[in-house]
Amino acid sequence: VVDTTNLTPRQLRRHLEETLLADRLSSQLLVSVESFGYRYGLPDEADIVLDTRFLPNPYWVPDLRPRSGLDEAVRRFVLERAEAEEFLVRVVGLIRFLAPLFVAEQKRRVVLALGCTGGRHRSVALAEELARRLKEDPTLVVRLCHRDADRSD
């Protein structure tokens, strides 16, 4: 029985995920990678927030502005920078370091939020690549979501 009186829909979803996946996650960590735009506020459920605004913004490239980080041209623009690669290597290392520590403390889920100004370009491209790399680790179950990628304002 779940008392939903004081739960928001997101909190209920999170509770159900953790409950239903508990057996599967006995030795694994569920890592939810979420891109977002700072313009729209921080994700409520974020455990770790990383700012990707240190990279040049594709928004200022006229051909890339209407596209998102799911588009190959935007993806290349963001990921071909040495700083992006170093960022990804370090974040993957951090999550691999933290995962067994979280599991040992019975924390089965961590929400890793990557933010940029509008949540359409840099954070999306980096979240996609980060999720791809994290999925290579069998001790992790990875979910991916782009909160603000479809916003146009």
C-alpha cells in the first residue's frame, strides 16, 4: 500500500520505479540522466547538477539555433571540443566511483542533471553521450530524459 496523499506525480513515479526495480537493482544503481535549461529552473528531483555552459553555445550559430542536441550537426559542434571529452571522461569516472558507494548505502537511484541555458543544445548532446557511455557499465541501469529540449521559447 502506498500513501499518495502528499506525493507529487514525479515523487510517485520515483517511488514506484524504486519499488518495482528493487530486485533488479540489488547490486545496480539506476542513473537517471536528465538534460534541462536553467532558464526553466533546476529539476526538482536532481541529486547531482552539472553546468554545461562552459562550452560554446550552438544557439549563436544561425544554422544550429533551430536544432537540438539530438541533431548530428549540433552533436558534433558540442562533442568535438576537447573540454567536452574531458568533461564526459570525468563525469563517467565520478559516477563509476560513486555507484558502489550509493548501493552500499541502499541508495538505488541517482538523478544526474546536466543544464545549459535553454536545455536544447549543449545539455542534450552531452546527456545523450553520457548516457551512452554509462550504459556500457553493467553495474548501472541508465535512463535518459530531456526535460526542455522541445521548448521553443
